[in-house]
Amino acid sequence: MRIELTHDLEKEKGTACAEKIFKQLSDEYKDEFSDLEQETKGNIINFSFKIRGMHVKGNITVNDDNVVIDSKLPFAARMFQGMIETKIKENADKMISECK
């Protein structure tokens, strides 16, 4: 799964903002989302979490004008890919607008 979002933040501010994307989702969907781990190295955030018991991992890369979220979904989660992408996009757009 690959999601690309545009932003107009400075790269450091964009990275700090991107760190909040999955944290917000884990707070909002406590019953389905667990074991969130994130590690930031420069403008790349490596993440992993479980959603409905399925392990998801990937990375977020913050570039000068966009944010790219790359992740591999477990086979069982692929039928929910559209819903997952929509929730991530909605939350990421919200985080970006709140960081301005």
C-alpha cells in the first residue's frame, strides 16, 4: 500500500507532524489498533502496529512537498485496504492542517 499526500510545511515540522498520524489513529481506534512502535531517523519514520490482530509495518518519508506512506498489508487485511487508506488519508490531512 502506498499513499502520497502533499504538504507545505518545512521538512522538520512535517516530520514531527507525520509522527502523530498513527498515534492519533491508535487513540481513535483503541479496540482495533495496538502495539504501535515508531522510530524516526531524519525524515523517515519506521512504524509497526497491529490492527485487528494483524501485524502491519512500513515507513513514512517526509519530503520537501509531500509525505509518502509505504506499507505492506497482511493478506487478510487486503480486503480492507480501501478503508484503511481512507482512514490514513483523512487522519494525515487533519494532522497536516493542524500543524500549520
